[in-house]
Amino acid sequence: MIPFNKPHLTGKEAHYMYQAVYNGKLSGNGEFTKRCQRWFEQRYGFRKTLLATSGTDALEMCAMLCDLKPGDEVIIPSYTFVSTALAFLREGAKVVFADSMKRNPNIDAELLESLITSRTRVIAPVHYAGVACDMDAIMAVAEKHNLLVVEDAAQAIDSYYQSPITNHQSPLGSIGHLAAFSFHETKNITAGGEGGLLVVNDERFVRRAEILWEKGTNRAEFFRGEVNKYGWVDMGSSFLPSEVNAAFLWAQLENLDDIQAKRRALWETYYKQLAPLAEQGHFSMPDLPDYATNNAHMFYLVFPDYEKRTAFIKYLKEHGVGAVFHYLSLHSSEYYHTRHDGRALPECDRYADCLVRLPLFYDLSLDEVAYITNTIREFYAA
């Protein structure tokens, strides 16, 4: 069976994890944590980064930093993982769901103006499959209405936005006021199964972010010698990952360029081999707008209807290939549908019913991709 995902090991993870143990500093904010944070800040130009135990926790810190009040509204896409919504709901906000674009599952920026009210405080775009949302349009709306932008960049490591207006290329996660990345085992790189990163691009939030991260204390300032004692000064939680997780992540970061090159080669092979079937109208393939780069996080197909997708997944499973669907629309979920305002979100529902993801991971071989694409051709020949 070719699985949908298999976490990649570079060979240095155990060595660095042993080193962390040998150093005698296993709790968070040790040398490997600092090394990883410096790497992100230097490579991508992020103002401030803080490792977190998960992408969900990174999003929760984002939501806390937004200082939301009960009844404040946050606009997010309905076609996303539940963590995007939960982070803001926990702060007492009302989630307002937006539909996806026709061309890809990202939030439709052209609909944002129609969703903004006097209570709107935040727009939280999700860069689905690591493909950039239309950030010029989103930031323009946010600036016009004095809103914060939180980038859910969980899938977007090493992906960029090329502004058609300025012609400047910006790393995803560096454009909004705040951003969150995930290092879950299904992502391009992992911190040992779980992990995340908070990115702070707005100076206003830097100090408080560190306090939230340190369980509501100013302990980080104390350790840097900036205050002579530390205490409880704000809300917060235990967001820091252990040094063992940071050491695992460091081994992955050292090899990111190699990991990305291999994933792109697999992605491009899928695209080339399946293009003839897409041209025949059997399905559509990933869409990359001119303003987006490809970090090869995911290769997906979108089928004409639910029945064809179901038959496709079943056929591949019978032939040893682990293809899987993805999100269900959050606006129609059992938990939230009674709180939704009743608007139809047809594109989100279409992706929920018709999108399927193919196996894509570093250790997948080109021979296995050939087998998968041949199997897909056989499905249509049959």
C-alpha cells in the first residue's frame, strides 16, 4: 500500500535530540528553540518568531493577540481545518465564513467587502496547499477598514506571494500582522509529529506575544536580564515545545532545500502525467495564480461530482494507493451550522464533495508516482 503520507527523516534528528538531552535543558526556549527561531527570522525576514507546540496553538496565540471582545467578528474561509475557527471562537468572537474562489480553495477576496460589518476585527486567510491567497486585495480591504490580518500559513512553509502591484516577492507569513505555521507530520517539515510557529510582523504585538508564550509571565525578559524578577502579568498558556521537538525540527530545517526540491519534482511529475486526463475534462488539477509560487505541499484533483470522487478513491484503494479527501465545510458542520447566517457557500461545498489528495511525501519514489498515475489512467480506461 502506498500511504497518503510518510514523515521524512533526514538522519540528523536522533543526533540533535540526543544533544538536547545531553545539554540538560529539555524544557522550552533552549538552544535549539532559539536556533530555529533565528533561522526563520533570517531566512524569511519575519519580525519575531516563537516556536509553539502545534499550529493550533500558534493560531490561538494569534487570536489572543488580536484582543477580541465577545461579539467581535472574524472572517475566515469555510473550507479549512477546524483550528482556524476554534482559535477565534475561544476568544468569544463570532466567525463569519467566506466562500472559496472558483479557481482554487483559497478565500475569495472579492467577497470580503460584502461580509464586513461594524463588528469586524480580523480577516484570517488560509493559504490552502501552500498557494498564496490574493494578499494585495486582502491587505487593501484590511487597511480600508482598519482590520488585522492573521495568515493561516499552516501549509505554506517556503512559499511566496509575488505582488502584481509592487512586483515584490514576499514569503507567506510575512504579509499579515500575524501568522501561524504548522509542523505536523503531514506538513513539508515536522517537529517530530507536532509543532508550530507564531510569526509576529507588527511591532505592537512583539512583547505581549512573548508573555503569552511564557504562560502570562515576563520570564523571557528576566532570562535576558531586562528585568530583575518575573511574575504573572497577563493571560497565557504553555505554548512552548520541548527542546527535543525543537532539535528534531532543526534537523529538518537544515535540509529544507533538499526536501523542497524532491517534493517539487514529485509534484511536477504528477502534473505532467495527469495533464492529458485533465484536458479531457475528467478532473481539474491544482491552480497556481501568477502571484503564487509552489511549495509542493499538496497535489490534489477536483472531480465533477461526489460520486465520481468516491469511485476514484475506492478504485485507488483497491489498487494499493492511499488517496484521501480533505475538509468538510465548517459552515455546515454539526457544531456550527445553527450559528451560521444561512448564506450558501457553493464553492466550499464543491471542494468538500469533489477534492481528493494524492500521496505526496519526500520518500515517495518516481516509480511509485508512475504506478499511481498509471492506475489513474486505468481507472478511466475501464
